Amino acid sequence: MTLRTSYTLIAPFYDLLIRRFSQKLRINSLQRLGDVNGLSILLPGIGTGLDIPHLPAGAHYTGMDLTPAMLKRAQLQIPEGLNMALQTGDAMALPFENNQFDCVIMHLILAVVPEPQKALAEAARVVKPGGRILILDKFLKPNETAWLKRAISPIMGRIATRTDVVFEKLFSSLPELTLNYNEAAGLGGWFRHIELNKD
Ligand SMILES: C[S@@+](CC[C@H](N)C(=O)[O-])C[C@H]1O[C@@H](n2cnc3c(N)ncnc32)[C@H](O)[C@@H]1O
């Protein structure tokens, strides 16, 4: 089963499963946006659009996802007055020019894609120098044993999300990025708020 197929099946239940748990985490992450007036902001893997009600107006947002069934729900979340376009696409091969966005918001996508280092490298490519990448996701600490999370990851990764991604491994191969913020967000630090700057 591909991720697109499983997220097509998950789409009708996604908000019910994820909204309540994730709402405070996503609000806290998006507070880091600050003044967005005139900015161009990309959300790869936007899903059903649970971030959309919390996005400040004033920016031009592009939401992208691999799964049309998720995007269909996201479309219904866009309020009047929010400048947002949605399209299908792959976070590991973004259909955008280099240095196109002021900010890339990666909520619950880096641990989902099969090659998270590629997805982070793509975000780094499309963000402008001086721009930011905001991440909310679950990551193992570099030396964490977490045998159960590592053991179930191959199966979970095919269905919905990997559980063995170590952020520091992704980040270490991208010297153009600086770590600006890295704090526990929930579930004993498994979920983290991360902010990266592109030099
Ligand atoms: C866990 S959901 C997160 C959705 C949303 N960002 C949120 O915070 O609720 C993961 C999303 O990533 C999408 N996805 C999976 N693989 C992808 C890929 N290679 N490129 C873009 N989106 C992908 C899925 O369709 C799904 O909508």
C-alpha cells in the first residue's frame, strides 16, 4: 500500500484522530511566524488543513499534499480573506524554484515521508536566504534506544508515519541551515518545535 492510498483511507477520520491532540502544538508552532505581511509561505503535506484556521492573514500561502482526498478537505478550511492556493505534489521533489518562499511550515510531514532528508533538503532549497523553516514533528533523540518505536517504524511508515526519525541526522547534511530553536512540544519530548534559518 502506498502512503497516498493509506492517507486516502485515513482522510475521513484524520481530523477526529489528530485535531484535539495537535491543536495546542500547532498554535504554539505558528505563533513563531510573527508578522507575515507580504510573505510567501509554503506548507508541504498540508493534509486536511488543520493548520489553516491558525494561519495569520497577510501572507500568500501555498499548501501542497500528495493525497487529493486530504487536499479536498483542506480546501473547505480556507476562510474568506486568507490568500491560499492548494496543489498536489511531493514534499521530496517540490515543484518550485529555488529561493521562492520566505518560510516553509513542516507540520507532521518530515516523519511521514520515506526520505525525510530529501524533504528537508527540498525545503532548504525553496526557502530564500534569510528565510525560515518551522517544524513540528516527532523525532527520536540521537542516542535514544526506543526499541519499540524503531521496531514498529517500518510498518508504521508504510501506513501513516515513521517513528524512528532522528532530526539531527537530517539536519547535519544541510550546512546552509542554522538551528534557531529546538524545544520539546509534547509526549515527553517526542514531539518537538524546531525553527531553522537559511543563511
Ligand atoms: C500526518 S499528515 C499531516 C498533515 C498536516 N500537515 C497536519 O499537520 O495535520 C501527513 C500528510 O502528508 C501527506 N504526504 C505523505 N507523503 C507525502 C509526500 N511525499 N509529499 C507530500 N505530502 C505527503 C499525506 O497525504 C498527509 O496528508
